[in-house]
Amino acid sequence: MAHIKTTHVGSLPRGEELTPLLLARDAGKPYDAADFDAKVGAAVKDAVRHQVDAGVSIVSDGELGKVGYSTYMIERLSGFGGHIDRKPAADLAEVPGLAKKLSAIMGSQEFVRASCIGPVKLVTLEPLHDDIRRFRAALDAHGGPDTQGFMNAASPGLITAFQVNRHYPSHEAYLADLADAMREEYETIVNAGFFLQLDCPDLAMSRHTGYQDMSEADFLKVAAANVEALNAATANIPPEKMRMHVCWGNYEGPHDHDIPLERVIDIVLKARPSTVLFEAANPRHEHEWKVWADAKVPDTKVLAPGLIDTCSNYIEHPELVAQRIERFAAIVGPDRVVASTDCGFGTFAGYGKIDPIVTWRKLKSLREGADIAGARL
């Protein structure tokens, strides 16, 4: 019998109590720091308990102390300011009626969308130290003897896709300073005893969002440069201590402008992190398990396919999860497969359609499916 570990991509629903606090803090409004810390700490403990109860092997803090996975760094780094509205994703721009409906269902993205307006440098890592302290306390309270932890961090390329460059003479110059500025955050997470997860939707989703005005050839050059910056920023960290997440966007749109996996897989595989998390459950990307089967996946890589869709409140049947696991086990072997989710359950505070109760039940089904597959493998 093989033991298949389970995990997820990182973010979890913030809840009605935390969301207004996070949005107020993000907007620069006054808030009670002690109250904020206490409420986030309690929420992280609750989230870790739920993950452990659901049988998740490698758990996270849910990013509950952050307003969002791609914008949180503006309070830690210099060089960012203002607010500019972004162009809608290329697929949603063609269906404005659907976009309006999705906004009504999922909520609005009220967080600050800053731009890079000056030199980027590290200012403080106190918020990260707070995240680590709260996560460690939650693991001490609720983690089992075999429970492992991971923490998310934005990759340099992700930051360029969300915080548009209005200062540097080139994309590469922006990336270089971001790599230097983010390096200490990455190393601090690993030195605290956690896996570092680099979030890299810039290698896929950004083709039809932040980089949508580029040609495909230019986009691929940018993606390759982003991976080089990621590798430089993590040069001191062993690959086996790192994971990276690649996705096409956690929203229920048409996704018919998504760049196919086969166009970017070689770039993705050049990144240093050993474990690769990617979409493999939703209707637009489930078929791409064949791309992994045809690729030359290095023996050092661990595949963590998304086997649970995070855009639907359907709870996947454990047998379906098991069948999906078996596809990837046939490619790299069961010891190099970790069962994961397509994306996060709560990428931004106040944004998302998955009910928190459904989140835990989906993760429980993931564990049950991993056990079925493990027994067969």
C-alpha cells in the first residue's frame, strides 16, 4: 500500500469577522493591532484544526493574516503606491453579463491595487514574523506528529503581474530588485521549519490578465525571465524545501483564453522548487495530465496535481479523486505524487464562492480518495 500525502494550495476563506479587519488595514484605516492579532491567531488555530481533522498531511496558515496572496507585500516593501484598476481577464471581457453575475456571487475585490512607483527594497518582515508565530502556535495546538506545514509567498514574477511597473526602465530591472527584496522572506520561511510555496500564476494566468497585451512569444520570454528571477532569489534554499503553484485563475469564467500547459511546461520545469502544484481538476485543464505524461519530468520533481476544483461547491467523490491520482502515479510513481487542489479557497479577503464548511468536506474527500488510491497502488 502506498501512502499518498495530501495538501492544498494555501489560501482559505477569511470569514465574516476577519474580512472587514483585513480590508480596513489594507486601506490604511485605523485598527486595533492587538485585536487584529488575537482574531487572526484564533482563526489560524481553527483553520489548522480543520485541516488536520480533514486528514491534510501538509497544512498552511490559510494566509489568514493577508488581504490577498498577490498584494500583501506592499506593506513589507518600499516602492509601491497609488491604486489603478486592472483590465478584466481576456475571457471575461467578452462576456460582461457573466462577469457581473460572478461579481455578485463571489464578491468584489476591494483590496488596494498599487503600482511600482519607486525603488523596491525590503522595509520590514514583522508581518511575516507574526504569521510564523501564529502558525507555529496553531501547529503546536492542533498538529499531529506527522503534520507538516507550508507558507505561501509571492514569486517575483507574480508581483510584476499585479503591481504594474511605473518606475523601472525594464521588466528585468524590476525583477532584479524584487528578487533581492523578497529573498529574506523566502529564506525566513524555510529557516522557521516550513516548506516555502512560491505562487506563480504569472507563468500561466497572467497570459490572459496582467500580460494580455503581449504576443505569446513575448509572454514566454517574460515567463522565462520570471523563473530566472525566482531561481536567483531562492539560490540558498534546497529545492526539496520548496513548492511552486502554477494556475490559470481561480474564477468560474470561460477560460477559453488560457494558454495551454504544453506551451509553458518547459519553463515551469526549469524552476528550482521540487514540488509543482497545478490545475488538474477543472474542465479546462483536467485533460492536461497527458501533457505531464509526454513531458520529460526530472526525477527530482514531485507532482502535486489539483484533484479538487476550488470554483465549485460540488464535493468531489473520493473515487474520482483516486482515479485522478492514479493517472499521475502512472507517470512518476506514487511516491512522487501529492494530492492537492486546483487553487486556493480564498485568494482574497471577501472574494470567493466556496462555503467554509464545503472547504473542509472537500479536503476530507481528498484524503479519502488518496487512501483509496494508496490501497490500489
